[in-house]
Amino acid sequence: MHPLLIIIILGALLILTIGLGIFIILAMVGMMLYRSPFLPLPLSALNRVNELLTLSDTSIAYDLGSGSGRVVRHLARQNKNARVVGIEGAPLPRAFTFFWSVVEPLPNTEYLAQNILTTPLNDATHVFVYLFPYMMPILSKKFGEELQPDTIVVSCDFRMADRTPTRTLECIEGSSKHTLYQYTF
Ligand SMILES: C[S@@+](CC[C@H](N)C(=O)[O-])C[C@H]1O[C@@H](n2cnc3c(N)ncnc32)[C@H](O)[C@@H]1O
């Protein structure tokens, strides 16, 4: 093999290894910060989330732990006059969010790099969460203290044990199975 070709292949392998290393480190930083993995919600469940949230032109919707912004973008596309805010603290999903915001700029979206536990929710009319069981009692208390009456909350897969859902939806497609819990505060 030509020595130049060997150098190019070795260079490409080195860049790939460094890229993969950075990806793994950023993913681990997110896990260490929030004990919650970066798991985007499958497309099949996104329409059901939109159906349960029932946004209007005056809505302000939050995705707490917005990951790559997949849910935020979907809601913003479906509800062009509503404002959709994604809150995400971990660096890797925020990098994906930035990438997708450049590829598809949506004027009714906003992303805040902050901790969801210290984000004020007083102006929210709708909230979506797909987090982890240990977060649910903490969020239930926060929602009770900060949300305006009639705010709709949809939680994916994990329910708030101290509250009764107003609706529950199963989303099954292939091997992907999710349960959505809708609450009215
Ligand atoms: C399972 S992912 C859900 C992503 C997105 N909402 C979706 O459904 O596709 C949960 C996200 O919440 C973020 N997260 C968890 N706890 C957080 C906190 N306290 N503050 C900010 N982000 C948090 C994680 O970094 C992760 O990206």
C-alpha cells in the first residue's frame, strides 16, 4: 500500500477515535450531572405528546430536560404560534440542539442551558417531562408550588405517585413502548 494512503487511513482513524472519545466523555458528564440518560423520545410517541398537551396559539410549553430538542421542535412545528421552551443542562444534548437549530431554525422555540429544578415555571401553560423516577416526587412538589391552575403536564413513562392522571395513553410501535401520563394542575 502507498505510504500516503496509510497516513490518510491512520489520520482518519485517529480523528474518529478522538471524536468518539469526546462523545463518550460528554455523555458521561451528562449522566454524572443529572443521573438521567440522554434518551430521545421516538417519533411514534411525539404525536401522542402533542395530542395530550393540546397547545393553543397563546401557549407557553416547556420541555424539562429537552435533550436534543426533538420534542421542542416537533411541538413548535405543529403549533406555529405557541412558544416552546427547552431546558437542558448537559453538554452533549445541547450540542445536538445547537446543530438542529442551525439546520432547522424555528422562530417559536427557545433553549435555556440550565437546571430544570431551578427554572421558574410560573409562565408555563404546558409542561412535558421524560426524566427518571427519582425526579418525579421533586417535580410534583415544584409543579404544585409554581404552576398556574389548569396547566397541563405530560410525563413520559414515569408517573407522579401523589397525583391522579387525567388521561393515560400507551404508545406502542415495534419494540418501542411508552406510557404517557397527562395531569391537569
Ligand atoms: C430522557 S432525556 C429526554 C429528552 C427529550 N425530552 C425527549 O423526550 O426526547 C432526559 C434529559 O433531561 C436532562 N436532564 C435531566 N436532569 C436535568 C436537570 N436537573 N437539569 C437540566 N437537564 C436535565 C438530561 O441531560 C437528558 O438530556
